[in-house]
Amino acid sequence: MLAAILGVLSALPELLKLINGLGKFLKDTLGDNPKKFLADAGEAFEKLNKAETKPERIAAARDIQSLIKRL
């Protein structure tokens, strides 16, 4: 048990580098704030799930399309 804890603690600096690198990659790829992109994606898919009429589904699909363009 102690060896596992020490293993996790010794890997912590590499995990932090990985997280920082992933954040930089997302920012470079998305061109904007990754948090905003993920929030916008959540809203777009929620809108799609709640859509009941054809115009609502079309509007939700446009929101998802704009997300894809941001990539």
C-alpha cells in the first residue's frame, strides 16, 4: 500500500506536465478558451436533447455545426 502511494506521488510531476500540455494543446487547437468551448458544447447538446420541434432541432444542429467549425 505504501509503495503504491509513493508511486503515485513520484508520478505527480509527470501528471502535472501532461495536464499542462493537454491544456496548451486544447487552447492551440480550439483557438479560444477550452472551458468556454466545453461549456458551449454542453449547452448545444442539451439544446438538442430538449428540442421537440423540427426548427428547434435545426437550431441545435447549427449550434453543433458552429462548434465543429471552431475546431
